Amino acid sequence: MQPLVESDIRESFGNATDSELAQLSLPHDFLLIEWAHLDAFAWRDPRIAARGYLVTELEGAPVGVVLRAASSNGSHHRAAICNLCHTQQPADQVVMFSARRAGPAGERGDSVGTYMCSDLMCQETVRLGRPAAPSEVLPSVHELERIEGLARRTRAFVADVLGAS
């Protein structure tokens, strides 16, 4: 993913209201992001617990959506799977996120939802096996497939919300 600055991120949201953009808080570690290792940038708002953000690239340009998390009522004794990274986790670590559709559909109240990791750290989850240094062993084919699958599903979700699919 191309490196982004705060203004790029704020301008990327296709389904955000002016008030949502005014309230947007970047994560505390924003300046430390390793953009070359990401296909998407997602985070939970540090000030508004039920809000999350997801930014990816479509046709070479950053595009983002504002997410709303449903209240988590899953059990840590049951398993659930994130629809983006396809990682199985305790059900209390997977949450339904919805995004208001862009344009007139969103103004009518239409939204799109999917189950995602509650911390929105799918990008890190699929890369847990990545070597610590570039000179070490290359990622396995399975890991590369997981990364590409996550990127494809993330782009498809964002495109669906924005009506670009």
C-alpha cells in the first residue's frame, strides 16, 4: 500500500458524514505504520469505541469506509471466523461490522455488514509467520495465499460499500 498522510486518509472515506470526519481519530502509532507491508489500513477509533475505519486501494487510489461495530456478545468458549482474514478465533474476538453505503443508498439507510476481527488487525494476523528480516526464508505459499485472499476480500467489501463493484 502506498504511504498515506492524515489528509489522504480523511479524503478517502466515501461513506463518511462531515461530523464523522471531524470526530475521526487516528491510531496512536500512526507515524510508525509500515505501509509496504499493508494491503489495507484498519483501526478502531481510540475515542469512539463502536467506530472503526478501513482504508484500502482501488485502482491505485486510497478509498475508505467508516465502520460501526455491533455489541460483542460472543463467547470465548466458541469459535468464530473473520470474513476478511479467514482466521478462526474465540467468538468474542470477532464482531459484526456494518458500513453505511455511499450515496443515495446510504442516505436511505442501506448498509453492508460482515464479521471481522474485533481489533481490525487482520493485516497483522495473516502475516504472523512473516520472517523478521528480508534475508531470512521467504513466506510460504500458504501465507502468500492468505495475504492475497485478505487483500481481495477487503477490496471487494470496500467496493461493495462504495457501489464501485
